[in-house]
Amino acid sequence: MDISRQIADLATPGAHAAGLVVDGVAVSPAGKRTRVLITLDLPETEVGSASLDSIAVASRAIGAALDEANVPKNEYTLEVSTPGIDRPLTERGHFLRARTRLVTLDLAEGATATGRIVDVEDDAVVLETAGERVSFALSDIADGRIEVEMKKLKNAKFEEEDAPDGH
């Protein structure tokens, strides 16, 4: 079994305990150490993104599991993260978790479509765009991107201690 698969197997129980799934594992050299990057995400049935608290819980459990199994064998640096907003949407599960989000789809024939994901039905993504619902077969989508909505960010309310300038 390759090291990435072994790490994913060891990480899965800790991720599940935090309500998350292992989305990917990357293992690379980092000087005398090994860098282990584990990407976690919500299950396909959930909408949104993982909380920092759930990532922290999973990270502690995963680190303990890797240490107990002595995997990897040499010193390593563990990084646990989410896919981030810039991850391309390429799989059905990515689109499921992005329901309610504004996205741009790059279609296989070269066109693009922008709209809000309202559903994923069988093997099609349903967008609401200009007041209409339009379906795109997953096989017709080269990739998709979540669009950052500045209006939503501008309207977000910050608690005083969360304000970017500390005031």
C-alpha cells in the first residue's frame, strides 16, 4: 500500500469523528522531514465548508493516529486544511457541497455559465441564472469555480474583536 493511501486510511476515523471526510492526501519531502498535507471537507450531504473547530478536532486525532502507527516512519510536518474557495469544482460531491453558492462553469464545448447552484440531480448541476433554472450534465462541465461575492462580504457584520484593523 502506498504511503498516501495508508495515511488516508489512518486519517479517516479522526476526520469522521469531527464530521468531516478525507478529500485528499499529499506527501512530499521537506528538507529532512516529510510534509503530510491532508485536505478535509464536509460530507457530500452537507452544504458549505468545514469550521475551524472541526478541522482542529480532526487534526489532533489524525496526528495521534499517525504517531501511534509510526506513519510516516521519519519526522514529518502535518498540515490539515480545507480545499479552499479556489479549488476547481470537478466532481459531483464538489457541486453538492457548493449548493447555494454562485459559480462559474467552464463547459466542455468552450462556453461558460454563471449562476447559483440550486441542486444537483442525478448527473446534472442545476443553476439559477437570470431567474431561470438551467441544467448542465456533469459530463459537459470541464470545471467550475465558486465566485467570491463581494456584496455578501461587505454586508457581513464583524464582532469588535474580529474587525480586520482590531478596532
